[in-house]
Amino acid sequence: MSATAVTPAASTAGRAHLEELARRAARAAGQATAWTSPHTGAGEKLHARIDAAVAEDREALLALSHALHQDPEPGFEEHRAVARVAELLRSHGIEAETGVYGLPTALRATAGTGQGPTVAVLAEYDALPGIGHACGHNVICAAGVGAFLALARVMPALGGTAVLLGTPAEENGTGKETMARAGAFDGVDAAVMIHPFAGGDLTDSPYLGLREVVVEYRGLAAHASATPFMGVNALDAVVAAYQGIAALRQHIPPTDRIHGVITDGGTRPNVVPDRAAAHFYLRARTVEALAELSERAQRVFEGAASTTGTEVTVRWDDCPPCMPVRSNEALATRFALHLTGRGRTVLPGSAAPDAVSGSTDLGNVSVRIPAIHPMLSVAPAGTALHTADFAARTAGAEADRTVLDGAAALARTAADFLADPGLRAEVAREFTAAGGALDVERLLDTPGAAR
């Protein structure tokens, strides 16, 4: 048995690129101007009551964040997490519904009159298998629950309705899209949530649209030594497809991404594989770009089959696609004002590099109703999300501060929306100007269907 002397490591050039992006963000922070808004929102007295409510719930919110962090559950399996949220709400006299919208671990709670404008606060609580809360959904959940509980205290003075939606499976199942199709956002006028980040606070981030595809090739098995000429090699087809995708990458915009794995390449070296398969994610900055990228990938998959004489099955969207996030600037500005008031420096989303991003199912909400998804730092710059290092940070002191700051800023922003007709009108105008509500279920056709 032997091993190579090379230890895998991130490229020096890659690290230098990330460091340069961090320097640009630091320069942007130094040039940041004060956030201003023409709207009065809910007013200083209600804002102060919200801050007091968050401070009163401090220990319970941090206990929730830490409990989720210590007991991570993957998407669609967050049974203990949703039970903890429901119990905390119950301790405040609020009964939550669980198992709503067709998902056993979804949750809904309401406060207010049930009339007038409605704002939803979103809480995620799923973790990553094997690595835990390396995306900080424990922080998202605790901040969202804290914001809702603070809103519930002031709803009699606000009017309207506040809704807490526990949204499962952001990481692996586009849970918000499933909930949306079941009516979770019907009658909701705006949605707010936060997300942990590293190196600074942003009003938004250039999250990409995402869809997945599974491609399977069928060939003909044969003895790889005695009669290889009688076989049709499905592994050759999947390798050709993988290499074709690799070649495609250099001809797509720098904001787009394609990445995947070979999930089946045969069982024994002396048998020509009669089945091979791969699983890819495709991402792009706009729905139109994602549709075009999908068509190009489809042609690669079909070409690999033609080259190798195999049969191909291409299966798109086993999990509903994620839409690019459309952040509402009017709402995001109110959030930035409130977060700045807690001693934090908040940059516009334009300070974030387009070429370094992920995807989220909040995008699917943001093209249905106005929404925000600000990024709040819990770790130093250069700490990558979805790593063990980031997971450790999401239960640290900076993450605890983000839970409380995020809860207060979210609740203040939601209260502003409910209390201020002028703000609601601006939010609606901006949403309409950005394209209005989209029919998400019909945005992306199956590639190749028209040919």
C-alpha cells in the first residue's frame, strides 16, 4: 500500500483572490455613507419597546441557538428543532401549528389582528449532514423567533399581522418553494430573515438561481478482457459528459457555476459498465441565464450519449429550483438603519463579489412577495461557510451578538412595514418595478423539450 506525498490544499492563487475580495470590502466599509430613509416607520417608542423585548428574551434566544447547534438535524428531519421552537413560543403564550403546508417539520405562528398588512418572519433550522450548523441556521432560527416574539409584544399598537414561518430543508430540499405552492405566503405582503456571514454585514448578497439534474447512461455489459468489443460502456459516456461540462465552464459568465459528481461508475473493473450516472448543480445570476445554461448542459449530455452509443435519461429538478434572490431595497435600507443603530457597519449588497456566492430558496419567496435576506457576520473574513471552522463560529460570542442584533433589526423593520403606509407603498412600487410576482412553477422548462 502506498500513498502520494502531496497533501491536498487550497490554491495559493485562490487564497490571494479571497484576500483581495476582503480588502475591497474593507475599502468599501471605509467609504460607506450613512443610511437614510424618508420614512418614519413605527417610531422611536415602539422601536425601544422592541429592543427591550429582545433584551428580555436574551437568555432564551441564545439557549435556543445553542441547543440547535448542539443537536443538528438535516432537512426534512428537524423534529427536535421545531419542537424546541414551538415550546419557546408556548412559554410566551403563543401556540404554533406544526406539520403545516405538507411538511412535518414546518411551523406557523401568528400574532396580531389577522387584518390589514401582514409580514412574515422566516426561521430556518436544518443542518448539514456530517458537519452540523456550518451555515448557521441555528442563528437564523433564534433571530427569527426573537424578532417574532418582540413583534408579538407590540402588535396591539401596530395593527396588522405578524407571522412566524419555520421553513425546513433550505439546504437539501427547497422547503420554501414547497410551502409556497401549498399557500404559505398567500396573503403575506413581505418577508424578512437574516443569514450568517463572515467578515462583515451586508444588506443582501448576489445569491444565484440553482437547479439540479441527474443524468443516467445505459450501455451493455460485457467481460472487459474476453469480449470488451461486445459491450457498450456507460462509464465512458458519463466521463465524456463530465469532461464536456468541464469544457463548457470556460465559456460561461464568471458568475455562473456548474459542479457535480459521478454517482455510479460500475461495480467491477473486469465488467464493462452497463450503467453510469452523475448528479450536477447548475447556477446562474438570472432565470434567463439559468435556462440557457441548462440547455447547453442538456446538449452536452446528449452528445456524450451519441458519441458512446449509449442510451441517456436526463432528469431535471427532482428538487424544485431555487430562484435568484431579489432583495427589496426599501426594506433592506430600513434594516440597515436599525442594524447600524446597534453599532454595526452595514454595507450594500453591491460590496459583495458577484463571483462568490451560493443559492437559497429565499429567492423563491422574493420573486413572489417583497423580501430581504441580509447577511450578518459571525466569523472573521475568509472563514468559508459550510466548513467545520464556520460551524464552530456559529455558537460563538459573535454569533450570539448576531442573534440579538438580528432579532431587533428584523422586528424593527417588520414593525416599520406594518406601521408606515408610505414605506409599504415604496416597497410595493419597487417590487413591481423589479418584475412583480413571478409564476415560479412555470419559469423553467425542461431543457430539450422543444427540440
